[in-house]
Amino acid sequence: MTKTPGLRSRDHNSLSLPKYVTTRSGVVFDPGETTWNYIDGVEHVNIDFGCIQELSPVLMYALKRVTIWYAEHGSPTTVSAYADHAIRFFEGVLKKHGLIVEVTSAHLSADRERYRMKVGRDDSFLSTAVFFRKWVKLNLPGLSTDALKWIKEAKFQKSKGSRAITTLCPLKGPLTDVERESFLDALSAAYAHGTIDMESYVLTWLFVLFGARPIQYALMKVSDFQVIHSREGERYQLRIPLAKGRAAKWREEFLEVDIIPDLAELFNDYAHHVMLSMEGKLPDVSLAPMFPCLSEHSFFPGYEYHSQAEDLGLKVKRVVASLDVLSERTGKVIAMNPRRFRYTVGTNCIREGIGPEATARRLGQRWASSVKPYIQLARLFELGKRIDIAVAAELGRLAQLCKATLIKDDESKDPDTTRHIVNPEIDPSMKAPMGSCGSDSFCAFNKPIACYTCPLFRAWLDGPHEAVFAYLSADREKKIAAKCSPRIIAGNDRTLGAVAQVIMNCREEYARRARK
């Protein structure tokens, strides 16, 4: 073996691994196994060294030693990610060069260039570089002199991962209010129609509301939904376990958030549903996981029947993919994922004037510096005072905001006045309905604001839709003058787009009749 100057090879001359390794959260495994396969909390670690069995004993020893360090000090996600990059590096080296006794700068440079050719940046190679820097810090053998120098001196071009946030990228960045509300409407409609189950509905709502990571929801138990009694009455709270860069044990720190009564009722019903399903499986159903996995496999002690974080992330991705919500920015189906929900929560915190520390806390970050990309957004939220009908209608068309059916003749109007949609603030005479409702059920939503985005609304051709648009526009200008937060100002922008769509449809119908 070639000795690398500066390395104390006597520290590793036996090339022996410890008999057992204990992870940060207490999982014990044998590092001598070819495959490390264990459950740590709600995450599955599976590291297969078998695909690089041709590796020299020295390099295999050093590779496992670095991986052991990450297992002992990092999260399951961290150890899996770094081991995966390192193993792929050695797979590439073995395939191209065969058996090697040490890693050289040429091997590292070639792997870096391979990643650059794929993505044009050093992003993917950074994990490999960090792994080898830890290799050096641990004084491990297997690196040539030039590799040691290369690792210490190499500079890497990091991608600006925050660019999607700071540019409000319509494909990867935070969602607009219109996109978010359109998505929630589609989500609620899918649940009402039975196309998604209660668990998927609640889980997706949590992702949208709080932007937490999948592992945080996987760690939750039904007891994390709490009803707090005080002199002021009842309030409802949800405890979300903090995960990243926190305590050694799971569920030692929590983010506590208040939730409104309407959502509290949903969460309460769901929690009782889960507890009923776990009767006979757990001695105390209040300790049941919020999102249980009933398939038969091994569980980490204290986390029996908890779903794995990766599975919950995939479940939400399947839900959002099934909804086909259109963006008013692109006119295409929104590519949604848990990360974009997280970006949206962080962005909205800044829009609402919440400081960096509170935003970081809300996102489960340890340092306020972690939310710097969101702080840079503050200057972007200067809203114009007016929204033109034509512009609003175009946005409404692209996002298909209007769900109403246009009633073009008097014969098709519903004669039942109890179903007519009127509003004294828009028409004091109450004699000019905007349209009628296609349902006999009680509706607690604000009429006519909520009607234009409802599929049960029957908009009349001769209804005072332009008066509705003028009313909403004036209300928007008042909020701007009062220096309300951008989210409050934009609260009815989806309705403005939908009303503008109806106005343009009415104009097109009148123009068609005039041409006859």
C-alpha cells in the first residue's frame, strides 16, 4: 500500500472495523456485513457494499470507516446520501480502471467532470467531495499525495438552489396565491367526490399549511393533535416534531402551531378514525402514528406502525399529480411537490411581515440565516393598484378559475328566488341577481365572492358582473391604501379572475348576437 505523507498509518494498520456500531438514535448494527440494512426511527437505511466487492481491503476499510462516522453523528438520510455517492464513485472507478490501491486526483477529477457534463455544475459531486474531506479529517489511508492535495485545494461551483425561490420560478418555486387556492379547491373537491381518501386529504393539507418535511409528518402521533382548555375557551394545537440538525433522539423537540376550528374538526375526526383502526394492535392507541403503515415489516421501537418518510412524500406526490391544477402563469398543469409547498410557506411568512427568526422557526430551521432567500423576496411584493379586466380575464382563462355555467336566456333561469345570488353592497335594490345556485344545500360561503369559483353557480348573461368586479377592485385598492399585507390584498384575486372571465364570456355572447 502506498503511504500518504502526513497520515498516521499505524492508527489503521489492522484494518479492523468495530464489532458493532451505534447510530445517533441508538440503532446497533454490524459494520462487517456486506449490506447495512436497518430501520432508524421512520427511515429505512439500506447501504449495499456488495456492488464494489472488488475494492481493495484498504479502500473498503476506509470507505466503511467514513460511513460509520456519518452513521454515528448524522441522520439516516445523511448517511444514506453520502454512502450512495461514495459507492457510485467507486463503481465508476472500478468499471473504468479495474482494481486500484489508492484514490488519485485523476479519479476525482474524472468523476467531477462526469457530473458537470450531466448538469453543468458541481452540485451532485459536492456530496462525494464532502465525503472525501471527511476521509482526510479521519486520517484514513487510501488517498494518494496528489488526491490529498486536490481535496484540500479544489474549489466548487455551487448552484444557487435558492434561485427558484428568489425568482419566484413558475416551475420550481413558491406557488402564487391563485395557484395555492386553486390547488386547495381541487383537493377539497377530490375528497368530496371520494377520489382521494381521508388520510391523503389530511396529509396533503398538512404539507400545504406548514411546509414541513416528510420525515416530520412520519414522526407524528395522533396525540400531537391537542385541544387546549383555558379561560378564553378552547383552542386547537398541532405539535410537529422537529427533525433536521436537532436532538439525537426523535421527537424531543416540536413546533407547536395553532389551527382554526374548521380544520381542527377535520383533524379530530381523522385522529379518532386512526385510533379506531389501531385498536388491538397497540396497547395505547393514543400513541398510534398519525399516518400508520399496516403492512407487516420491522419497526423501530416506539414507532410501531409508523409510515416511512419516503412513502409519505410519494403519497402526496401521487395526490397532487392526480388533480391536474392549472397555473395562471404558464397555462399548464402545475408541477407540485412537497418542496414547493415548503417554499410557499416560507415565502408567505415573509409576505406577512414575519421576521427571519420566526420564519426559520416555522420551517424547522435552526438558524435565521437559513431563510435568507425568503428575506430577499420582500422587495418583490409591491402590488399594482389596479387589475385590468382584460388582464384578470386572461389569468382566469389560463388557470381556468371560473367554474360557473353561463345562462344565456331567460327561459333557462331558475325561477326559485331562494336560489338567486344577490348582494346589497353590489345592488342595493336586490333586484339584479348575478345568477343562481344549482344546489338546495345550505352554503356558508360569502355570496357572491365564493360563487364565481364554484361549479354549482349559474351566472346569468344579464347579471351585474361588472359591478361585482368594480366592487372587488375597489376593496382591493382600499386594502392597498391601508397598507395591508400582500396576502390580504390578494385574497380575492382568484375571484377577480373568475368574474373577469364571466364578463368576457358575456361580451363575446353579445358580440355573437350582434353579428347575426
